[in-house]
Amino acid sequence: MDKLAINPLISIIVPIYKVESYLQKCVDSIINQTYENLEIILVNDGSPDNCGAICDEYAKSDNRIKVIHKENGGLSDARNAGLKIATGEWISFVDSDDWLETDAIEQMLNLGIDKDADLIIGGTRKINDNDNSIIWVDAIVKDYEIMNKEQAICDFFVNGCASWARLYKKDIHKNIFFPVGEINEDEAIVLKLLEKCSKIVKTSKIVYNYRLRPESITTTSFHPKKLIWYYHCKANLSFIEKNHPTIIDYAERRYFSSILFFLIMISREKDQYQYSDILFELLVELKTNFKKILKNKHLTKKDKLFAFIIKFFSLKCYSLLEKAFSNVKY
């Protein structure tokens, strides 16, 4: 810890719901951190299993742990409840079915203090819950990368965002809360957070293990409520048009990707025309922006090919051809 001139309190917020079999690994990974000056906020979001009792037992054995018991309000509501009582100088989030590397907080805090950063983005490893195999690992060439606000916004538009595997100065999250009742809640606030940052550090050091569960809402079939990601992308594009027009091609890239993503998801549904209104809106957006899609240097050739097939042939045609193209490398 030789780089730490001070010993700031760090608040770690853990929203908890129906994760009884995963909770111990998650909490143990936090209480066993090499950096010990922690405020651990366990938010029992009305979990119907034994999660609440498990949280209370942990609180008895570790005075750094605070437990909130509340009615079920969803992930965003639970995170917001934690934010409202957090007293640390820095904030971090951990989902209750995931776990931290033992030195995660130390590594991120060292970088944050050493580089005078407002936000530190750590590396993530995705784990298949079925067999514990590694599905994906962040691939960053440098040990760390220092970014200004616009560079970090571009990085988000290309690589996406999450609340976990991050360490935020508390002031960055001040008065910025997650939208309750929505999925892809991170996408809704990421630009507000980055706008308040002067310096962001991204490291290749793996600090976070993300458990990919089969029942996860991000891995199941299409549902209209998932379309909120498309609307967040659209809103973020409008924000960039007004505030950062020089990087609009990055925002357009993510927006166009969301259009293609949902068209492809719907194409895989047996009764895709039950979503006729949604299909109509997405197809209009694809056709309206088709020239921009072809010109966007951040979209892949495969994306552009799919857009071409959908525009000039049909969604059904794309569906029939998808398997043939799935093994083609570009």
C-alpha cells in the first residue's frame, strides 16, 4: 500500500435478491480485501430466501458491514438505497452473484490516488455459471490508460459500461441515481457520470469476476422491456449531438448497433410479428440511417452486411441466412 498517502473510507454497495447460493462467495471476497478501510453496505431487496438472515449474520461478525432490509424494488432501487447512506470518499458496486479479486480495491485505489483520477475502471473476467469456465476476459494492451472525459465517452460507446468493476469518487455520483424499474440502468446514467470526471483511468488488471447465469435477463430471449437499451442509446446520441459533436460517430455507432441488435433478436422469435409496432419503428430507423450505417467507421463489416440484407431483402431472409454467416470471419 506504499502509494497511498491517506487511508480513505470506501463504500461498497451490494444489492441482494434471490442469490442465497452465491452470496457467501461475494461477501467473503469483499471482507477479505487487502484494503480494509471499507464500509460494506448489503442491501437486502426483499429477497424471499435466506439472504436477509445471511446478511445479518455477517453484520454481527464484521462491524464494517451495514445491512438495509427493504421491500423489493429492483436492482436500481437497491443501489440507490445504498448510495443514500454511503459515507465513503469513494464508491464501488458489486453484484451479489459476482465476486472481487482479493486486491481489487487496493489496485483501483492505488491508481486513483497516484493518477489523481475521478473514476477507475478495472478489468473484468466473465465466468460461465454452469461449469466455471472463463468465457471472456478484458483485453487491454496497456497496464493502464489515462483518459479525459471525451476519450472515456468514446471508450464507453465502443466497449459498453457497467457499474461494477469501478471505483468512483463519491462526488461523481452525488445526486445521480439509477432509474428505478428499468434494465440497462447503467446506460441511462453513464454520460452524466463521465461529464463530471476530469480524468479516468482504465486498467487491464482483472479486479472483478462476473458470473454469467443462464436465467439472467441479459441472456434470455427478446422482451419489449429490453428495448429500453435502444431508447437510452437514442437519448445518449441526442446528448452527444448537443454537447460533444466532434465524437458523434461513436454515439451513432452504439445507436445503430442497438437497432441491429433488436432486429436480430426479433428475427429469432417464432412469432416475430407479434412485435409489429416495434419492428416498424426499428426498420424505419435502419432505413433512415442506412447511409450513415454504411459510412460509420466504427461498425464492423458484418454489421453493415446485416443492415444491407435487412434493408434490401427482409428480416426473414436475414433469419434464414444467419446460420450461414455465423462462421464467416471478417
